[in-house]
Amino acid sequence: MPDSLKRDLKELIVNTLKLEGVAAADLADDEPLIGSGLNLDSIDALELVVTLEKQYGIKISSSEESRQALGSISHLAEFIRARADPARLPA
């Protein structure tokens, strides 16, 4: 069964960061987002964190928490599920 939160996160990442030539469906769930993998830099990470906080009503309060949350799509989905109001999550 497809994970709608992971699908939404992939689309949000591609759209927020304007990743040209990258399709949301091509993003692997366990591929690192920072450094290797998508090779996002600190500015990308900050932009993504701000968008995630607005979209899901969560708070990422430290750079360590940000690094953990942005470890991969799977880590990010787990982080959001643990902190977001369930009403803000996709069905």
C-alpha cells in the first residue's frame, strides 16, 4: 500500500526546492537528503524546514533535530507522524 505522506513529502521537496529534472516518484524513501543523495545544502534544508513547519504544524527546534528529520524521506515521515496533528496528515 503506498504511503501518502511519503508521496506528499516527495512532491513538497521537489516543488519547494524547484528541483529541475527530478520527479517526485524518482526519490527513494531511504536516500539521504543532505550531503549525498539529493545533495541538498544548508540553505535548501532551511527552506525545506520552514515549509514543513508551515505545512504540518510541527517545530524543528535545533540543527541536530533537523539533521535527523532530514535524514531521508522515511525519517522525515516518521518525524512528522510523531509530532503533527493527525488532521494535518494526508489520508
